[in-house]
Amino acid sequence: MNLDIPFHRAFLFGGLAVVVTAIASALMIILIPRGFLTSLESKKKPDGKKGLIKRIARNVVGWILVVVGLVLSLPGIPGPGILVLLIGLFLIDFPGKAKLQRKILSSPAVTRPANRLRRLFGKAPLELPQHP
């Protein structure tokens, strides 16, 4: 069994992964509600069987993205590993998730470009939480 991937195919896969991840990331930033950062703790967990199925599916997809992001972060493997990893982390449920999301999304290195992108598409800038 030959596991060697020709360079042009690996380059094509890596480039395609970067483009798809960039588009998905941009869509997430554009579609995120303006008050997302200020309302992280008040998120209500879905009730009922349908809500439970959605929550399980979201967590399964999230964990798959975390694993794929970790693999793509390895040296020599093309692709946007960190972005895929972050998207996966935002999908899964774990203690302290709201605090981590707020810390990442509230940093000026993230909010400035995110708000520029939102402004480009006619969306209001993200509301930042008040620090105690």
C-alpha cells in the first residue's frame, strides 16, 4: 500500500482546505449575532428529544473538527489546522467554554478584523462585554 501523495495533490488539498475554512470562518463572523459575546452565559440549553439530538450532533461534529484541526496542525500536513481546531472548540460543550470564547473573541487582534469584515457586509460591530 503506497501512502505517498503526489505534491500537486497535497498542495491542491491544502489550498482547498484553506479556502473552504476561510469562507466558513468569514460566514461565521458575519452571521454571529451582534450581542453574542455579551450573552454567552445566558444561553439556554435546548429541551426535548430534538434539542438533545441537535446538541449531540453538534458535539460530534465539533470533536471531529478538533481532531482534524490537530492533525492539520502537524508539520508537513497542509491545511488550516488552527482555524479548524477553533471552529471545533466553538461547537463542543465543555465547562468554561463561554469564558474561553469571550477571551478569544474579545482580543483586539480578533475583533478589529472581524468588525471590519462585518462592516464590509453591512453588519453592526460586535458588542464587547464589560470587564469587571
